[in-house]
Amino acid sequence: MALKFFKKISIIIPVYNEEKTIKTIVDRVIKSNTLNLSKEIVIIDDGSKDNTNKIVSKFKGKQFKLIRHKKNKGKGAALRTGFKKATGDIILIQDADLEYHPKEYPKLIRPIILNKTRVVYGSRELSGKNIHSSLIFHLGGKIVTFFTNILYRSKLTDEATGYKVFDADFLKSLPLKCTGFEFCPEVTALTLKRKVNIKEVAIMYSARHRHEGKKIKARDGFCAIYTLLKYKLKPL
């Protein structure tokens, strides 16, 4: 892999009905340390029905790109819209809730800046200190990770992590078609099929519960396994 020099990072924030958390997470992103990379914040309001868009519209400045879907299309669709608008050399995905803290950015982006890899995942499992929202979600993530490792001969510990970081050129080269939460298994499968190493780093995680707005459901776990199988059988 030829050495690359990185100047800008695009932080993609998909949002759906997050009026309680969106301002806090954006404030954290603004203050985050991106290791001297200039910062572009791309917020995609995916058809929120609460006051999310009203709050988002107040963010001003050249570092912001604000996009709104007229109707809810799903997390994967919102991310793909964000990727198309991103102009950074590195792309980092930041959920709009408060489960993942931007203080983790330096360890997430450093391996890419140093040209050690093109993809980094923040693993909730490697720290050994994180408490998950429920046993079923924790087991679901472990099962999906297990199937990923079996199908693609990888050694991941947390396939479903919300913190995923990419060399932008590589990410934009992937034929993503996802619309919902199947983004994670789709991008993971496509990356591993191209024999690109996914570097994992330990992160802290503050789980939220269903009553606090957690949106992923048990059926998304079955969808993830189906997506992994589909891409395993699909030719490059």
C-alpha cells in the first residue's frame, strides 16, 4: 500500500429522532481531537418527526454540511448519503446518541494516518469494562461476530460496533446498497472480501436502553447474518 497523507476527516452523523442528544454529541465532536486533521461534520437528518431538524438547522459554519431526508429511509441510506457528500480523506461514523464518545477519536484515526491500515473498528469487547444495554443485545453482537469470523476467516471481536473509520477512497470504492442496520455486516463483508485488514482498538461504551431510544431490534441480528451469507456467496 502506497503511503498516503491525510489532511481532512469527515465525521458522518446519521440522525433520526434524537432531539435529546444531538446538541450534546455535536458539541463533543466540535471539541474532539482529530490529530491536526481539519474537521468536516456531515449531519444527515433521516426524516425525524421530533425537533431534531430544528436543532440541527442551528449549527452554522464552514465545517458543517447539513442534509435532510424528507422521509425516513434508514441508517444505511443516511450513511450512504453522507458518504457521497463527504470530502475528507478519512471518514468516521458517529452515532447521534451518547453511546460512543468522540474522546476516542485519536486512537481510532491514528492507525490510518500512520498508513498501518485502511479500516479501523472501535471494539467494545477489547476494553473488558463495558456494560451492554441487555444480555440479548450483547449475545446478538457476539453471534454476528462469530459468524463473520467463520465465514470470512477474520479475527474480529466486535463486528457490530458503531465506531467504524475508513480511508475515504477505499470506502467510496465499495458497492454499498444498504438502507438499514445491515450497513455493518455489508461494509464488513465487502472489506474482508477485498482482503483488507480491519484494525480493532479498544473503546469505552455507554449503552442506552430501549426506553431511552435505542432503535436496533433483535430481527436486525438475523438480517445481519443473512447479509454476511449473501456477500460470502456473491462474487467480487
